Amino acid sequence: VQVVESGGGLVQPGGSLRLSCSASGFTVSNYYMTWHRQAPGKERELVADISRAGVSLNYADSVRGRFTISRDNAKNTVYLQMNSLKPEDTAVYYCNAPGVTPWGQGTQVTVSS
């Protein structure tokens, strides 16, 4: 049972990235899934989550209106589309099924000019 995050990179302010969370050993549509991030020197924080049914989507105030969480059941993958990126979005981003998966390696997102 694991998740593997990908899609991070270096982007200029105002740019976009799409993060992917590929799951193995379990079916993402059967679980509540989350994206967290951790910036240097800060605690890990919840960024977005999606319910089992895929109907309820929730976002941190700092990203609401800019980030979108989604799920592709056929690919067993969860995504985080990030638009209008800001330098304060710089962090390592982690995908997780709470209580099901261990934390993965994460994917680094750096927003800088």
C-alpha cells in the first residue's frame, strides 16, 4: 500500500503545475484522500481533500480558488491542479489516505522568479 507523488518543479509566480498521486495496493475511490504540504521550518498543513464519493472537496483558505483537487478512478490517481502560484506555495507536497498509507516521498514545488 503506497502513494507516489510527482509533477513538482520550479515555476515562476503566476504559473501552474499539476501534481499527481499514483496509488498502489488500494483503490483511491474507496477512501478519503488528502494533499498536504510542508514548507521549510513549518509544520505540515492540509491543503485539499476529496471525499470517498468525490463530491465533497475542501481547501485551505490560502489556496481556495487557485487549487483544484480531482480524482481519476480509472487511473487510480489523485491530482492537484495548482494555478496562480505564489512564492509562499513553495513546499514539499504530499498525498495521503489517512490511516491507510504511510507518507510518501512527496514532490517539491518551488515558486520563484
